[in-house]
Amino acid sequence: MAEQYSIGGFFIDLSRNQITQNNQSQIIAPKALAVLTYLAENQGKVVSHDALLENVWQGTVVSPNTLQRSIAQLRKALGDDGKVQVYIKTHAKQGYSLECDVRWHDNIESPPLNAAQENIVDTPTMSETNALAMSEDNTQSKAQHHSHDKDQSKSATTTDNAKPSKLTVMPLFTLFGIIILAYIGYQYLMPQPPSKLSFGELRLLTTTDNKEFASIYSPDGQYVVFHRYSAVFCRNNIWAKNTKTQQETQLTKDFDSYGSHSFSTDGNQLVFIQTGGCSKPEPDNQCYKLMSLDFHKALQAPQSAKVLVECKNSEIKFPKWLNNDDIALFQKLSNRWKLTRYSVSANKTTDIYEIDEGNLIYYDYSPEDELLAVISSHKDGQYYIEILKPDGRLISSNRIEYPKEIAKFKRIYPNFSPLKEQLIFSTGRQLFTLSFDGQVTNISLPLDQSMGQPQFHPDGKRMLVIKGHYDSDIVSLPLSQLTSSPLVSSQPNTAQIENAQIVQSSAQTQSLTSSDYSVIERSTYGEDSAKLQPNGELIAYQSDRSGEEQLWITDGKSSQQLTDFPMDTYIYGMDWAADGQSLLVNANDVLIQVSLDSTQTIFPLEYPVFQLFQWDSKNNRAVVLIRIQEVLTFAELNLTHLETRTINDKDINWALKSENGQLVYADKMGRFWRPGPVEDQRIEALDGQEAEKQRFVINDNVIYGINKQNQLWSYGLNEDKFDILADLPSNVDYLTDIDNSQLLMSIRVSARKDVAELTIKQ
């Protein structure tokens, strides 16, 4: 079989695992290329799923999802549209076909022209154009000379061409020099394309059953420091791994809620944020502490961190040690972020940078260049990159030019790279560089899973990433399985609530196991957010089984993919229309109405939607969290007139309206609220019933939720009645929907986050 062939404007080289167009090459996974090659060998024919799996994955048992991910990767590489399907066409329940003509190239030793040159064979390069111009000048001069000779003597029969005189040759050399100088000047003045990164081997550095994340190198590159999260304690510890001996060491003594961390330039100290645990915390605010840890002592034995700053009325994050005893960090006051500098020796904080109309999103620090790169959103709604000195002097400010591969409202979190004046960031399965002047360039890298938080080694020859995999299923719990045992009613006091939680081990509380519910949707990837169709038998849910997060529906027997969103799409909320014929989905911060025939209507809202909670299709209103100048705002949207009504400025985790129109929401402190005659009233009966990731559902004016003890509870809004219904298995993540017969939940099958290292090709 030939190892090189062309389809359309693309040149495929199997020996290099490359697809090339217009001199731009992409590295593609070998199995994906094998799928493309088998389709090419059967060009124009429908190839079944089984035939592809049998021929590409010979002797290996894989799921159809593996094939779907390969098709998705090929379509991206070919610039194909899942709907139009120019190259690879999907035949429902049959298979796939390659619709383009195939040209095979047998001579590997002498490869054909690249795809661009095949399409335009006679297109010369810039230097070839100059040479061609000179050749044409000489040819024209010779033709004129011979014409003159013929006119002078038609009977001349000599074959010797007339030689040009010195007067003819000199202007030609002059013209040649002018063209060369002009070309050199053009090349010098034109902006040069940025240098590109090329990656080689990917290897895992952590492989435990826990989640590892927030990885950084020590300044000498000898250690990788990361967080290790325990699902048992719902907290994390900080660990270090020696890159030479592979030995792992626990650095912090106790599990806690630790944030991102940074090394002092000498490598002796670690600094990080701890959430909670403050003395006399403010009732309406979480507490944040800036902590430091002696790294070398912690390598000998786990240490307790030292408190540098305690913040009870403001939020802090992203600490980074500067080239002195100062620590840069983000601080939020009144929903506005600013970049500040804390002096350890003086115990004093000063402002570095903030913007009046807009907000700061992220920043990174380069010790080598002593520069800060800040990502911000301005009053025009666009994202910018600002380059600063640590004292706050602004070097440059440029709008970030998003390419088509990145969604309009996508936030990015770039870090400095070894390339001059360029940073690097991930959007999930894609890596990009960002220049100081705001230009974004895609790095060709075939990723089958999302990777985040890229951080370079001090030598610039390798890079840390977080590689994750999440597998969850959708299950149905019949309400007949629940035996309601009212434990608390009529606005209980604190003692009653505490007693209610103690009863969980008694006979009054039913313990449910996996045998009590049935699995509705299962794959080796994440299924979530299942919603029951009003007046129908369908269930809508989101899944990334095809390689990207998409909207799916099932009738319990078979599933159908409704959407074909692009790579690195994230879905944050969806809800059915009252007639059950369409859904409203929040994809990449944009609200889209998707009908059952897959047609879509996009609502051109002014602001990005962070979270969609609920859709009232009869009045065409949606309860949402939106970003106004990067400040999260709890609001109700009128989608008919594209108007926004702010509900309040609290930090909201989840919100729904009941059947009688009562709004219920949970704030970031886990407290539940509903509107009162003058101001919102806290539902005190639900104090202590919040979960780590608070979601709740409402049916027949009754709220259902799960608390930290994995207890399923209910609260009647009309009767003010609170019940503990059952103990749920520990792997239940969310309640997603309920009707009069069943409760839908998302259960966690596996959840991994690993620290991995990518080497850079030299």
C-alpha cells in the first residue's frame, strides 16, 4: 500500500503521521490516519462501523466511541463541517464514506509536491518569481534582437545568436540588484511569523487513584510540586516528586482547601492560598489566607504552613513570588479584581494594576524577563493582554485576536513560554501560543483528552500539563424506592437540624445501593445533566462520548446526537421547552435553542452566559448567571426582546423557580434563599444541607437535594417541611431532574487527573 496520497487539497503522509495543506502540517494519531486510509481505499463506498473497527483495531476490543473520536479528529484536521460533511460523510446506522477523489503516490523516495503545490503547480515562490522575471527580461531582449536581425537580412542562415552588448547587459544587472534589494527589504519590513513549538513524548508523572493538579516545577527543575485531592476527605494536600529518583513526598501536614502555589526565586519557600479556617470569619464571606511553607523542611517531614495574610472581606488568588520578598496576587473587592503586591518583610500590600471599566482575569510572571502578563476584559467586551513591570509600569496593551478555533467568549489562562514574547495556553484538547501583541497561533498537537495548566520547565525543553478523564453515568431512581420519614418540620431550630443529621444511621433512614437504581445512559466518558422531556418519553443529556461535549437524546433504547458543536465546547446548563420539541442550551457562553431535528437558533445576547439554570419557554425567559464586564451577575433574561433584569449581586451556585413561581437559590456559602416581602429570606431549615457542588431540583413545590453526608433530603416550600429521605451511595454526583415517578442522577464511575510531561522537539 502506498504511504502517501492526496484528497482534495490535503497531502497525507503515513510515514510521518502528517496531514499537510498550504505548507502547514498537522500530526495526527496513527489510528485516526488508519481510519482515513481505509476510507480512502474504499472511496465513495459506505464502510460500516464494524469493518472500520475490525481493520483498524485488529485483535483489539474497543468501543464505537473510539471510532467516533477518530472521525471527529479527522474532520477537524480536514476543516470539515459535521453538518455539511464535505470529506467524510456519516450514514446513519450504516457507517462512513470518503466523498473526495483520492490520488495515490507510490514513490516515497521522491515525494510529490505538497498539497498546495499540487493544486497550483505553476505557482512560484518569491525568489523563483524574481528569477523568472530576470529570465523573461533576457528572453524578451533576445527575441527583439533576433527580430531586428531578420529585418536587416531575411536571407541570413547563421545559427549563432547575436550577443548582447555591454550597454544591454548592464541595465539588466542593475534591475536584478534592485529586485534583490527590494525583496530583502520586503522580508525585513514584513512581520515575521512567530516561532512554533513542536512536542514529542508525553509521559505521566502521577498515576494514583486520586486527582493530581496545579503542578509546577521547582526553580532548579529537580522537583514537580502538585496538589493531590482525596475524594474521601474532599480536601487536598501538597506533594513533591523528585524528577530524578521518582520519589514522592507529602509536604503539608493536614488536608485542607489549598489553591495554586508558587516558589520563591531561591526555591526555599512555597506560597499558596488556603480557603477557610480563619479566626472569627465574617458571616457573609468565605475566608482566604496567604500561606507559606519551608520547602526543604517539608521534604524531610510534612509541615504546617505559616499564615502571612488573612483576608475576611476580600478574596485573593494566584499568588506568584517576584524577584524579591514580594508576592504578587489577585485581590477582589466589590466584584472587581486588581493585581497587588504583598511585601513579606514590611507586611504591607500595594496596588500594581487595575482597570476602571472592565476586570482582570488572569496573569503570569516571568522571573527571567521580570515581566507580568495580565489578561483582562475591557469596557468594549473584548479581551486584552497587558505587559507590565512589577512596579506597575505598563509596557503594552493589545487586544487578543481570537482565531476561529476559539469561541468568542472563551476565557484563556496563558503562561510564559521559552519562545520570545510568547505565552502558551490550553482550551482543552488544543494548545495555542499568545504573543505580546495579541496574536494567537494554534500548535498542532493531536490530543485525545483535555489537557490544561501548561507550565514550562526552567530549561524550556519540557512542559507540565494536567491530563484528566471523567466517566459518569445517568441513572434513574424510582420514587417508590424512597420511604419518606419526616424528621424535621415547621422551621426547625439548630438543635433539631443537628439531630436530623444524626439519625442517618438509624432505621428511619433508608440506605440505597446501586441495585436500587437503573442505568439509563452509560459510556466510558461523561454523561450528565439528564432532563426529562415534558409530556414525552425522551431524556436529554450532555455527553462527550464522541470526543466533544454535545447534546444527546435517548428513548431508553437508542441514543441520538442532536448537536455538532466544535472542539473544546463546554456546556453549562440546558432545559426543555414546555412543549418538549426543543431545548435551550448554554454552549460556550452562548444560548442556543436546539430543535429535535437539530436545527438551531442562536440568541445574540450582549453578555456571555456563565450558567443557564432554567428556561421558561412560555414566556421565553431564562434564569442565568451572566458576565457583565467579567463580573458574575444573577439575572433573568427576556429572550424575546433580549433584555436583562438583574435579580441580585450575590455569588450564586444554583437557582430554580418552583411551579408556583417561587425563586429558590443557593449562594456560594451553601445557604438557601427565597424572595420575601421586603428582602430575600434565608431558608434556615436547610442550613447545613449544602453539598460540595450544590445542585437541587424542584417538583410539585418540593425541593430535593443532597448534603455533604450523601443524604437525599426534601423540603416542602408550602408546608416548610424538611425530610431526610435516604442515604445515597458516595459516588452520586448530582440530582439532575425529577417527576412524579423517578429521580434522575449523575453517578461517578471514575474521575482522574494526572500530572503529565510533554517534551519539546529540538
